[in-house]
Amino acid sequence: MPRFDVLTLFAGYFEPLRTQGICRRAFDSGAVQLHTWNPRDFASGAHRSVDDRPYGGGPGMVMLAEPLLAALRAARQAREQAGAPPAPVLLFSPAGRALRQADVQRLAQSPGAVLVCGRYEGVDQRFIDRHVDAEISLGDFVLSGGEIPAMALIDAVARLQPGVLGDELSAQQDSFSDGLLDCPHYTRPPLFDGLEVPQVLLGGDHARIARWRRDRMLELSWRRRPELVLAMERAQRLDRDDQRLLRALRERDAGADDRQAPDPGYT
Ligand code: 9WO
């Protein structure tokens, strides 16, 4: 059902989404639609420029508002002609609000969105002020353009479409679908590089396995992303067993003299 209209100077980025893996199934079945619009096709002048030098000086170039608006109008018109309801215009930027799985779930059940992919040093602010409904960030880093975040969003929406994952349950069972990080997974062999599979997973006690997985989700989330657990607690989404484990984790923290070390980063 969701239709994405992507404003981009580099439509080629999006081809692999149509032809590879899980996303391909979503496109083949028509569960997700993707149309790209190149601002250059809507630029005027002999050079069909889509960028110009920044007022006030400084390095790099800024995307012109007018070709973007012309592309947006064409996308809107095509949506209307296809009978697609109006959809929000989203721009990918590190200055945006962090994308969450709840946003993805909402988009997956919506008519879709128009995705604006910036390039160069950025987009003329007046286009954003007048025509962008929300700015979305995938994290605190800078890319050469908004295409890869747009692909990430489309991928996240596509895999939630009914029938796309094959196993309907796996979309409900992954990280964040329940507001917590996922539990660890194991498969054959039973012994790898001196490491065994947790014994509980080798027995057939499905209630014990479910409880073990839930405990690991809570434990991992508590260590790495305590705010996720606190949000679940506030929303009263922790059952009695969850609350018992959380109490134990807090007692362990209180007794520990090895305070949680700060994240050392990647370098
Ligand atoms: C870049 C930037 C840097 C610091 C603070 C705010 C910022 N906004 C932008 C921006 O909108 N840049 C445009 C899109 C043009 C240059 C490439 N663009 C971009 C988007 N780089 N990185 C992103 C991005 C988007 C979502 N999540 C992470 C990074």
C-alpha cells in the first residue's frame, strides 16, 4: 500500500531495492511502490543547473529550491492521478528527529511519503520551510546525500508489508517491535570456537525458552539502552516476571563496584 516518491539526483541508488532480497518481494507484489523524480529534469536554463553558490559565501554548493519544487509538484500530480492520498514530505538530515520503529510501523500502514534527498552542502532553507513536513535523522553522522537514509526507510517499511517476510512472526519478533532490543540467536553447530549454545535452547521447554529470551532482551536493553526499559516500565508494559528480573538487574548494579564503563567508540 505505501507509495514512495523520491526526489533525487541519483535514481540509480534505488535500483537494488527493486531487484534484491526481501525488498524485491515487496515491490514485485506491489505492496510497496517507488517512483523517482530527478530535479534536473525540472531545471530551467541551458545548463539545467540544480545547485548554486551559497549566499554569504563559503564552500560547496546549495540545492536550488525551484527544481525541487517543480519535481515535488510533478510527484504530487502523479500521486493524485494514481488515486494515492496526499502524503507527507520528508527530508533526510542529521538535524532531523531520530527515526524510530514506531514511525516505520506507522508509515508501513500509510499511503507513503515523498522523500527528499539532499546533495551538496544542503538544500535552500526556503524549500524546507515551505514544503517539508518533517526532517528525519538516522544518526549523528554526515553522508554525501540523503539517498542512503531514504533507502533505509523504504527497506524498513517494505519488510513490514504482509507476506513479504515469509514468516509473519519474524517482523513482530525483531528488535524494537516490542520496544526492547532483540535477544541473542544461535544455530548449528552446538559448539563453535569453544562456545556452547545456552542449554535451555537445546531442551524442548518452550515456556522456559520464551522466558529466557525475554530475560535476555531485558538484560541487554538494560545494559545498552536503559531508557528503552524505563519507557516500557513507565508505559506499564512489563509483566510480573519482567519486573522481577528488572529488580534483580538493579540490585546487581547497586552492588557492582565496576560501574558501567563509558562507550569507548569505534577507534
Ligand atoms: C547536513 C548537516 C550537517 C550538520 C547539521 C545539519 C545538517 N543537515 C545536512 C543536510 O541536510 N545535508 C544534505 C543531505 C546535503 C548533504 C548530504 N545530506 C545528508 C543527509 N548528509 N547526511 C544526511 C543524513 C541524513 C539522515 N541521517 C544521517 C545523515
